[in-house]
Amino acid sequence: MRYAVKLAYVGSNYFGFQRQSSRITVEGVLLEAMRKAGLFSDPREARYCSAGRTDRGVHALSQVVAFNSDKLISLPRINALLPMDVRCWAYAVAPENFNPRRDAMLRTYKYYSVWRGEELARIREAASLLVGTHDFKNFCRPQKGESTVRTLHRADVEVQGEVLCFTFSAKSFLWGMVRKMVSVLLAVGAGLRDVDFVSALLNPDFKPKEGIKLADPEGLVLYDIKYPLNFNVCEKSKNALLDHLKRRLYTAITLSSVYRALIDGVASSTNHSLPNSLGNFL
């Protein structure tokens, strides 16, 4: 039987998704857990594959892997063998020829960035230019022999409290494409670049002098991937994931308040003259 499994992960502690021989990765711990759970011993024999890779520090809500197994799948069993920041939470029985990379209908990424006063109207105008079929050569790290033409179905931004949330949807993305688009849009919003700069970048013959910087990986989330499959959500696994994420959130909120207190304290501090005797001693 062939299975497709959705997993979520916080990528902060991993050197990306794709397995590496000498570094800890999400795929590395996942494959080890699946082996220990008895689902398969050899990923190649199981025809294991994933929807794609994410870079170091990038997170996911709906990464998808597929594999063959003659055992009944149990997500709680797999999760018991995984670190808490990697969780399988839904699965589907898939056709024998299912490939999560090739058969994805639509991928959605979200990127979160602290709002530092960038003009939303400028960002949205620039983002609208990205929608459609374009050559995104200037927005990626081109791989040898790979076409850089993609069709972007959605590119928008909204304010969520003190954060800007960017959303991008396409059937497929190029390596570094989302992070470079965010970098350019933030520069436009800050007035460092004109909106027309985006149009110029969509011309593959245009070569920007400075190149396009990648936005930091920590804000990027592989949010969703659409397939012609009906995924079954494991309630036990979902609830355990929610509990873990809430605990992480509460810790982050607490640390945010601590940082604010430290910033306020440093900013409001004043210099005090040392007593003469102590000053002479020092």
C-alpha cells in the first residue's frame, strides 16, 4: 500500500529538510522514526519521496512524503519516535504511482516579517506585478538545466498585529524564490527601491548590480500543498501538535516581554558620574 503523510515541523534546530550524512535534518529524523516503527527498512525499496526540500531554519505545516509499506500506518506510533518539533498529523492512501513532488497541484508559502513601517500600498502594488507567468531568474538561485519560468497565482501581504504576513501560491517554486521576492517587496515598501524595479527584475536579461539578498529563513513556512487526495487527520496527533505549539508560543511571548523590558531599560538609562574616590581608584 502507498501512503502520503503530512508533517509539520519547526525548522530552527535542523540543517534543512533533506537528509545529510553528517548533519541533523528533518528528513533524517523522520526516516529513522519510520524505520523504527517498522514501516520500511530501505527508503529506496519503499519508493520514498518528498514534496520538496526546505532550507536550514525554514518551517512547515504541510510537508508531504510518500512511501510504500505492507504495514498499517499509525501516526502516533511514528510521532512517539520523533522529536517534539517534528510531527506527522495526517495521512492518505495514495495511488501506486503517486509522487508528492510531481503531483502537487498548488503550493502555498507564508513569510512573516516584523512590520517596521513599510508602506503596504507600495508592497501590494509591487506584489501584483509578480502574479502571472514570468521568468523568475532574478528571484532564485538557478539550478543547472532548470527552467526559471513559473506561474505565480497569488502574491499578497496583510498586517497581523506587529507582523507582515506575505502569502505566495504557485504549482511550484524555484530555490530561494520566495525569500528573494520578500526581500525585494520589503525594499520597495521601505522606499529603498521603486515599484518599477520589480518589473525590471522580471526581465531575465536585466542583471541588478548588487544582486538580490535572500530574506532570513526563520520567517518562512511551507504552509500548504494541494493534492487530489483525501487526507485523514489524526486527532490524537493533531492535539499533541497543538499543545506543543502553544507551549512554544507562550515561551516566545514571555521572551518577547523580557526583550522589551531589557530594551526599555537600556534606552531609558542615563550616565551617572562616579564618585571622585572611586573614579580615581579605577
